Amino acid sequence: MQNTTIENVYRQNLKEKILQVATVLFYRHGIRQVRMDDISNNLRISKRTLYEIYDNKEVLLLGVLQHNNEKEHQSMQNFDKSGANVISIILEFYRLRMKELSRMSPLFFEDIRKYPRLLSYIDKQHQQHDIDAKAFMRRGVEEGYFLPNINYDIIRELSSAAGREVMKGCLYKTYDIKELFKTSIILFVRGICTPKGLRMLDEAINIL
């Protein structure tokens, strides 16, 4: 029993290390340029060991996306427990996302479009985000930071359409992805803020 427990702990720790290394390599070089050999060599493990945990590169990529989304979700939940308001939550999300985007090569966004399974996962995540956004916008109205007389279903549709256009039109090739994200935040968040929300948002953006 003890040996089994030790083996499970080792395997879980190795899985975490694989995801960390894979994230760095995929973000930095894109997906096509990174081979499973590169990941196993970086970790100094055999390719066989790597394939025992992740059957192929697409499965590993899916693991990377899931792992990083879970980490971000947990970070935001922990931040919200401190009595934060909607504006401070948006700014924390902005800070985390900008930190992640600064590590990403445009090649990563270009390559990910070639993996249907990953696109399906991303689409499901967007659907869940739409559901969460509806409740979040209601909360913003109740806190007095978002305008009450706006059709937020339209805002969510426009925001989703803008995100799809960024990917479909490969705008990340023309503009810096961080600049695209920052502009989207200003466009879609600032436009729905009350004067109270605008003051807090503008002050924080100036600091950032």
C-alpha cells in the first residue's frame, strides 16, 4: 500500500512538471515546433514515460489548457473571497491574463486552430464564460458599478463576436495580443460603467 501511495504521488508530481514544461515550450515556440521529444528531454525522462501519462501531443495540449484554466479559476475565486467588487475582479483578471499573454508567441494562437479537439474545448469554455458573465454583470449593476439600463445579452454577444473575429481574422498577427486584450477590456467594460465605476476603472488602468 505504501509503495502504491509513493508511486501515485510521484506520478502526480511528474504530471504537474510535464504540464509546466509543456506550457512554457508551447507558449514560447508555438505548438508545431515543439515535439514530445523536446518535452521528455527537457524533463530528462524517457519518451515512453511521457507517453504513459499523455498518449499524444493533442492530449497533452488539452491537459495544458485545462490545467491553466483551473489555476486561473482558482486564483480568481480566492481573490473574490477578500470582499472584492466587480471592478477590482476585472482588474485582477486583466493582470493575470496579461501576465499569461506576455509569455505567448503568436504562433501558439495560429497553431491551436489546427486541433479540432482543442477548439471544441475552448468553445465549451466560452459558453460557460457567457453563463458566468451574465451573473457577473447582474452583480455589477447591484453594486452600482455597471449601468442598469443596458441589454447585457447584446453586450455578451458583441464581446463573443469580437473574440471570434480576433481569431478568425488572425488579428494577433497585425497587433500585439496584449494590446488587443487591453483594448477589448476598455471597449466592453468602460462602456457599461456608471460614473462610480468609471472613476475606479480609470484610476486603476492609469496605475496598471
